[in-house]
Amino acid sequence: MKSCNQFVTALSPRLKSREASLKQSRIIPLYLLFIFSSLTLTDAYGQNPLLRQLAKEDQDARTGKTIARTDAERVKIVLSVIAQGEVKDPEDKFDAAIVLQHTPLAIREKQVVAISPDNYLLAHYLFKSAFEAGYERARFLVAASIDRYLSFTEGYQLYGTNRIVNQETEKEELVPIDRKTSDAERAKYGVHPLADLLKQYPEQAPRKKP
């Protein structure tokens, strides 16, 4: 069985250099390792209609349509489907990840915080697996999901896809962006160059370390 450190290392070549700092500040739960292992070992029999429906509900909710199920309810169902080994092909993985990517946030002490940030990491693995299997729709979301995870756990992002609304100014701001990530790497996932991103939105000041 792979260790948690190996699990983090497999995340992407860019995150290998971050392994030491992540080890010190964040431990990836073992259940994510078991879940992802089951995703890579199941046979592909075709797309799961429930996941397809949940993904559609998720996107409809983003456009303002009234949907009976909440984001939290959809996330709960998706995690159950994953646990049952029913996420089998690239489309299944994409649909499941779309729902997990929208795991609810909360406002605490005028700060936007993640309730279950590890869901974003699981979404990243799903998007990455789907993209590597040729599912082009997952391309940008490979970057967006790891940015979302790191934004809420480490206080920075790699690519520059994640913005948060400042609760005092009510304006969108970029979570601090890692300057070691190259524009060539951003382009791999369809992300604009850093200079262009900074022209569109202000960047937050780096989080103060305790």
C-alpha cells in the first residue's frame, strides 16, 4: 500500500517540490488513498446515470435555476457512489468531480473557509484521471481543483484559477499565486499567463504564518 507521502507526490510533477511543506502542515487522510485506488481498479462499463444527473443539477444550480437537492446533498450522494465503486469511466470521474468541486464553503470571522477541503483534492484526482484518459473537458479543472484545495489548506495556489470574495470590500480577489509555476505549465491546462490574470483581479496579500 502506498504511503500518504507517495499519494501526495502522485498529485502532479509540480507538487513534488511541495511534498516537504505539505507533510509538515497537512496530512492527507488515508480514506482518500483507498477511494482513489478503487477508482483506478474498477472496470469501465459505461457512464453512471445518477452521476450524470447530479452533475447536471450542479451546473443548473450555478446558473440560478431552482434545484431540489443542495450542493451538500449532492456531495453526500457522490461520496456514497464512489464508496460503492460505481465511478468507472472518464465521464463518471468528471461528473463526480464537478459535484465535489462545489463542496459548500462557510463564512467564519469574515473569512471564506472550506468545510471539507479534502473533497477538492479528491476532485483533482478525478479530473486528472479523466483528462489523462483523453477527456478534454477536464483539462482546465485539473488546475482549478488543485488550486481550490491549496487555497483553503495552504493559503496559496499554483495556477491562479481561484478567486475569493473579500467579505469587507465584496470584490473578488485572487488567492496568492505561486510564482514558481510557469506560464508554460499554466498553458498545459488552459490557464492564462500570470500577467493577464493579475490584470483582471487584484491578488491577496500572502497569508501570515503563525
